[in-house]
Amino acid sequence: MQNDPNKISIKVNGKDRPVTEIKQEQEIAAAIDRESIDTPFEWVLPKDIQSSNAYFFHQSRSEKQLEDYEPISYDRKPGLPIHRKKQHMSFKGQLPTPKVPFQFPRRMLFPIGGAVIIGCMIGLIVLMIFTGEEFQSQSQTQPAMVEQDDSGIATGSSETPAGTAAMDVNVSTYIVQGGVFSTSENGKEFVEKIKASGFAAAMDPEDNRVLIGVGGSMDIVKSLASDYQAIVEDAYAKEWTISRDVISVTGENKLQWLKGGKELFEKLLIAEASEINNLQPELLKWKDESLDSISVLSTGQQQKSVAFINALNTISENTNNKWDLQQAKLDAVIHYKSLIKSFD
């Protein structure tokens, strides 16, 4: 169709057909023209029109684009649609922090160094305490290794002075305890009460302990404890030890007699009345030897030695009565403990 202000033309099959103005009556007549209705209308498609202004896209495509194009094949493996690309999930967590080499905090150097210095100073002080002159002097006063000779007295080693021996004076026995009192007056009053009842009793002045029986076994002292139940409710049997450190025996103090006295004392504590009579000659011989040796001791040690010697001989003189014999044994226990404690 060409644009002309005065003329309108239509091309049909490439040929122009002029259009003239037709009156209204002619237009109506043409509309009902049978021949025009029966005559088929030939359509002219755009592809049959060869125009210089027409642009054909398929002719302009490059050979590269034609080679890259692949038609859809239904034999391929299923995949995502062409227009959808695989999306990678973004990492929602924190990104890893770069590794930094460990550096010791400088502010910790001063307190750690101070603690090390203080610890070293304390260690040196403790070392000086246990290795100083004071510790060495105390260790030298301890008894050296001893060896017993044929007489039963331990002789000193090469570190002890020549002619010095160490003697063990510990004695273990079984007693009946009547009580321990806060004052010696109360203890002595309790002892006199028991003696007035016809029983035996003695008080240890070291701790105001009242002893009311002694024997060589637990069964013997338990039997004695049952005899006291009427007057002493708290009486009970127990094992008891008279102990102290070893005593040094020299030619000056002449304490060899004490070894024989300890042996006789242990025998008399466990002996019955009939057995004590058999020990009478041995007691008299030991008494004479001991009285000749105690003259070198101090006045207080001489008094305690005489009291112990007489207590052993008293045991042999009181075998006829059970409670008199118990009283003599208890007195010997108290005097022996007082004697060995005096050798300090």
C-alpha cells in the first residue's frame, strides 16, 4: 500500500490495483455480488514478498552460532533446564580465621619469674635448716649403731667413745588401771581408799595414774579386775610399757648392775608365789653387787636405786598373801620407772 493523499492503491499478487471512490449504492451492490463471493481470495504471504527492506534473521546467523547449536535430544540424560543454572550455596558460617603463631603474653613473665625466685629462696632456707650446724649437732647426739656383747649390754660402734655401751631398759607388762586423776592429791586419796579396803594400789607420780593390779598375761589381770568391781567401777585391764631411750653404760657410772636388776624384775612380775621363793638366792647376790656400784651415782639416783633394790627384795618377802604380793609388785613397777627416768 502506498501513501498518497489523493490516491489509494492496493497491490494484489504484486500488481497495483487502483481504488476509486465508490458511492454508497455501489458499495452495497458490490457486497452482494455473487461472483465476488464465489471467487476465491488468494492470500499473499510475507515470505513471497521480495523487498529490499525485509531482514531475514536465519540468513544473518554466523556459521559459529550454527555449529554451537545443538537441537534438543530426548536421548540425553536428564539434567537441569537450559535456562536454569546450578546455583552454589553461599557459605553461611564464619570464614576461617588465619592461623597466628602462639606468642607468650609478656605481662605473665614478671609474676612467673617472681614465683620461681621466691620458691628457690624457700627451698634454700629449708635446705639450710635440715643441713645446717644445728641439725648436725642434734644428729650427733643420737645413739650410734650398737652391738650386744655376751652380757646383753649393747657396745658402741666406732662412732661412740671407747668403753661405752648402750643398754635397753624397756619393760612390757599387763596392769589393771583404776583411773587417772587431775591432781596428785586426788590420786593419793583414791589409793588410800583402796588399800583401806584390803586391796593393792599404787600411783604413778608422772601422770597421776592409779594402778591396782599387775601380771604377766591379759587373763591374769582381767581376773584381778573382776575382784575390784565392788569398789572400782572403772577398773579395766590393759597392756602397759615402761619405756625410755637406751642408757649409756660406762666405766664411770657402773650401771652394769641395772641389767641384772631388769632381768630379775621381769621374772618377778610374771612369777607365782612358789616360783618367787626359788629366786631368793639370786636376789640376794644381785642386791650386794648393786649396792657396791651405786656409790658413783648422784644423790638422787642413789636414792631411787636403793628404793628399787629394796622393792625387788620385798616381793620375795610377801608371797603368803595375794594382795600383799600385788602391792609389792606394784611398788616395784613405780620405783623402776622412776629410776630409769632419772638417767637423762
